[in-house]
Amino acid sequence: MRFSSFEVASGDQGPEVRVWGDADVLVVSAPLPGVLRARLFPEARANTLGFPRLSAKRSFALRPDLPMGAPLTATEEGSEVLIVGDGLSLRLDRVTGAWRVLTGSGESQRVLIQAHSWSGEAPTQRPALDAERFNLRRTRLNLDAPDGAMYLGFGERVGPLDKRGMHLTFWNTDCFPHHTETDPLYVSVPFTTVVQSGQAHGVFVDEPWRMEVDVARAHPNEVRWASSGPELDVYVLAGPRPADVLRRYADLTGYAPMPPLWALGAAQSRWGYRTADDLRAVIQGYRDRNLPLDSVYVDIDHMDAYKVWTVSCANFPDLSAFVKEAGAQGVKLVPIVDPGVKVEAGYDVYEEAARGDHLVRTARGDVLVGEVWPDPAVFPDFTRPEVVTWWAGRHKFFADAGIQGQWNDMNEPACFSLRQPRETEGKTLPYDARHGTRTHLEVHNAYANGMSEASRLGYAKFSPNIRPWVLTRAGYAGIQRHATVWTGDNTATWSHLALSLPMIQGLGLSGIPFAAADVGGFAGDTTGELLARWYQAAVGYAFLRNHAALGTADQEPWRFGEAVTDVIRAALELRYRLLPHLYTLAHAATRTALPVLRPLALHWPADEDAAREDTQYLLGEGLLVAPVLRAGHRRRLVYLPAGRWAAVFNLSQFGPVHAGGQHVVADAPLDTLPLYLRAGTALPVTEAAPHTTSACWARLTWLIHAAPDGFVGQLYEDTGDGHAGGRLTRLVGERQGERLTIRREADGSAGTFEQRETLHVLGLGPVREVQGAASFATESGVLRLTLPAHWQTVTLTLEPGEDGADAGVDANPTA
């Protein structure tokens, strides 16, 4: 028998059930409702000193304030042990070690996951410096992969949304540039949402060690995990909807903080903007052409000899003065920060790091020296709390200059070469580098989390009244607590434009609600058509940054002639008109973990066409965006899920209403972005502006597509920065017979300001009477109402027998 004993015990995080035999240990706990943890430690007798007790484990992913877990019960039922805790149960076969997690009870009970086998290897006695000292497939877990099950997420990945049939590696890697089949990339999140027959559950393996997962590729009916670490820490998250899985994952690993409004506006960046005058010219170029702009990014050229936390006096004679100058034009400066610290006597960052023992060391105990942009370079050990605290203190340099955000780059960590050559995988530190008592093989994937945590802590200390904007290239599970992610060094090609959507959607399904790709492509030369279409596709990115590499063709919006500039201006203005809705989605993400840019699979998991669609996306549940992603195309096929969908191209061209559950053809000349508004949706929009100011919208329009029973919409408003509370407004329309009552319900306060609102309502028949509006008119089937200040209720009386909700619905436009 593999397992001979079990007991209910008290662990570091609350009650747990420990089961063990001659060699192996399984520890089960219930950290949160609907979440079950199974800590698998094969060959534990040979790998631990306290067998069968396991030592406490520090997680880089879990939120630090996680409450104590719930009580569990354990009973013996024949050859099985049944463990029950807070909504889920685990059945372990004591003979074979197979186990399964179930939800519900009685006839409604359903198996979420089934583990066929798990195994490990005892440590060998190889010499410490033997080239074969690392067994990269030390601990294994094989899970059942039912027919038809989809596997979504797994962090930053190329390929389709459903990763079934792929073999994936978790090892954050500096890829310049990455390609449409590159694996691994920069962000490792070993968390997947499994969708089968419209129901979902999640599997999160909390191991920062180098790890691989074969998602029913080599073995079509199994998902096989293989870690280089001694154990596998598995969390099973109940659904039944994908949104429920994301919420439980965020309950476990933390919610993303609210971004400042300015970070949602347009940004311009380039590796090659060397001086303050370069940035002045960029800002002036935007303002001269009436192009919205909220931030400019400055790359490694701003530093003195690539020394982090310095500024080149030749390029930026007065950094604080420039930050104020740009701020007067509504533009924030966002500098880059790399973890590599130049080895230079007298350089205070290096001297502090060495004196405080804050650096990664070699297996022999020497400070590890390599090369990144500074040469030679050493690396802070962000896996240790004291180093995070020290690095946070360095942010006073930026805070004193008035800077409110930064992008953390090269933090996989990237290392081009080593002074002490060792076994490495990719451009990074060797497997046996030491992070305190841990090896780099164990903590590599979590390195960037500590760096971004330090950034957020630094701004909280030195600029406590702002919301800092922290952008990161690399990360591990839990990174959403500290930073926003961009998809790294992409390429100016049509394939990378198309690839950006499933990559961002996959990150959203991995618990990272704020993610985006570089607009226009980083490597290579873009074209006017590609750049214009990319700006259209990026209208719903969580943030929007045009970024290009040194040596590539200029790709500011005006570089390709007036016609292209006009298209990009229209796309940027559309982005700024949508800011009330995008800001509301951002606020919702901090509470629900639902991403800003959403795949259709999130809301229609039972619709196979919707669940596998990754060339279009949703902003909320009711606005569908279908950008053109191929060169020379002026129309595209669009899938509309269940419901009625009104064409609202560019939010200004109101077209036909289509029944859902079908594909439609969208005409999309270069100046057109296909958009569809679902019946029952009220969408808050505003007027375009040169830059953001406050998220209290003085001019507000609700674009409404009325369903037969009414509609609903939400708007979140606050100052756009800082930590004061805001106001959440619900717009509710209820239809009873010939009467439609529209109510405005607000909770909280957004300060005192004059707000002018209008309603544009689609999907209604002729209106006989309106009460509560200042004025109204119907034009081309759209009812436009102007509302008085501080309005609460508007009542519409429709003509008898008229129901515009069904009028003009195209039930089969592709037939």
C-alpha cells in the first residue's frame, strides 16, 4: 500500500490533512471557499528532514494576507481516504496514489480533476559541479484530459487560446524578437482554466521552479506536469463559470491595483529617444497634429553609461524641470529601469548593493558578475524581502523628480554573458546561482515579481498620494498585484498584430487583467497600413503604447502621410471617447479579476465558435471589437454570439441589427473599425480630448442598445489618480408594455462638478411621449435625449404595437 497513515493536523496556513506511506506525502488543505490545495511530495522521506511533516513553504504567488484555511474532515472508505473541505472534496486511492477532486454532492457531484499518477526521484550524489547535476524532470503529475476539454491561460503564450495539443515550458526568457511559435516567453503563470461542456474549473501549480506541461500533446488523454523541484503544489479552483475561476484565483493570488487614468491614454516610446529635446519634438509632433497623447517613454539612453538610477546630464540636464514642462502639456514621463547594476567603484547603487549583501552569488559563493547593458553587471536578489526593501528605497530618485511611473525591463533576468561561465538556459543566470539559500533554478521565474513589488512599495513610500504606473516585461503568478504586463519584443508584421490578441486574452485568462502589446511592432519596419490597423486593434488594449527598436524606421503616427495620420487620429479619438467605459472596466478588474480586453470564451464558454474565436474581443460583455488583421483586407468575417448585436462602427456609423449565433461579414475600409453593441447594453462614452484630466466626465453620452426587457450599464468615476473613493453609477432601463423607464442610480461620490448627459438609444420603435428629458429627437432610428442636470428618471411611452427591438434584425446575413 502506497499510503498507510493519515491525520488531521494544524499547518502554517490552518487545518490540513496529512497522508503518508513509506516514501510519499500528500497534504490537503482548503485555503478558500471553492479552492482545494494538494501538496504532493513524492520521495519525501529521502528529500525532507521532518518526514512525514513538510516544512513551511514560501510562495511568491499567494497574496500575503491570505486568511487561515477552513476545517477539513478525513474518513476512510475502503481503500480510499475521503477528504472534505469548504465546497470541494478529494478522494485518494491509498493503494495506487491516484486522486480526484470533486464538487457538489449526490447526483450533482462532478469530478473536476483526476490525477492518474504522481512520482518523483530521490536526490543523487553527483558532484556539486557536475554538468549533469540538475535533473530537470524530477517531479511529475499526470492529470486526465477529457475529450473536448479546452485549456486556457498558462501565462504568456503564442498560439490559439486553447492550448490543448501544445507542450509548454515555464522559464522566463529574453526573446528578441519572439516569433509566432516561440516558447517559452517572458511571463510564466502555471495556471489554466479548463472548460468542458460550458463548465469551468481551474488548476494552479504554484512552483516557480523550471517546469513543463504537456497539454495532451504526447499523450492525447493526459495533461502531464514535470517540475525540476522536489514537490508539486497544486490548487484546484471550482467554477462553474470561467469568471468564477478567475475570481477564485485572484482571491488566492491577489487583485490588480487600479491604474491612473493617464496610463490608459496614448503613449509614445522608442529605443532611440536620447535627449529631452527628442521628447519635446515628439510631444510637439502630437500636439501640432491634434493627436491625443498622455505619456512618453524613455529607454536606456536616459541613463549615465547604462547605470540604473542615474540620468545622463548631457541628455537630460534637468530631469525635474523636463517632467514639469511635459506635465504642463498633459504628458507624463515613463523611464525604463533594468535590474543589472554596473560594477563601478564609487557608484552608490553598486556600493550599497555590495555592502548590504544584496546580490546574487555563484555556487562557490562569489558575487555573480555578468553583462547586460552595463558591463560588467551584478544582479540584485529580488527573491529576498530585505533586497526588495532596499530597491524600493532607490525610487526616491524618481519620486523627487516628479515621475509617477516606470517600466521594468530585462527582468527575466536577462544576462548576455557571464564572467564565470556556467550551465545556463537562454540569456540568463546559471541554474546553480544562489539566491540566499535557494538556487536560480528554483526562483528564476519569480525574480521579476520582487522587482515590481519594490517599485510599488517605493512609490507608496515616496509618492503616497498617487497611483504609480508599473509596467513589467517578466513575471510569475501573482505579478498582477504589482505591475501591468506588456508582451515584450514583438515584430512589425501582420502575423504579430494578429498574434497580439490571443496573447493578451491568454494573459487575461491567467489572472493578469491589464496587458497589452507594443503598437506597430518593436522590431522591424512597420508600414502605414499596418500601423493604422494596429491602432484600431489596440483601441481596447488595457494600455496603448507605440514602441519601436533602435535602428528601425520611424513609426510615430505622422510618418506615413496625412491619410494614415487621419486614420490613426480617428482611432486615438475613439480610444479617448471610450475612456469612461475602459476606466469602468479597469475598476471592475480590481474587484472581479475580469480583464479589460476579454475573449468571447469568458462569457460564452458553451458556444464552441465563441470559445475558440481569438481574432476579435469584448470590452465588457456588450461591446464586441472585430479589427482587420490582414494586409489589404477591406472586409472581415465576424462571429456574433447569442443575443442581438447592432453595428456601431467607429461608434458613429449605426448599421443593421444582427441575430447572434452566426457569422456576419463586416465591410471595413481602412478608416473603419467594426464594433457591435449587444442588446441590453448601455455604454458610457465621452468626447475626445488632447489628453486626460479627470475621470469625472463633464460630457457624457450613454450609447444604448435596448433589449425587449430593457438594458443596464455602469460607470465608475473618480479623480483619475490618488486613493480617494469614487462614484459607481448604474443606468437601468426597464420595459413594461409600452413604457420604458430609465433610472440613474449612483453610489458614492465623485466630487462636485457639472455633468451634461445625453442618451442615444437604438432598438426602440416610434416614441409617443418623453417625460424627464430636456429635449429629444429621433434620427435614423436612434432616439437622442438631452437630460437636465442631476436627473434621476426618464420615462418613454412607445407607440402601441411597435417594438423596435425586432425591427430590421438580420437573422442570416451570410446565407
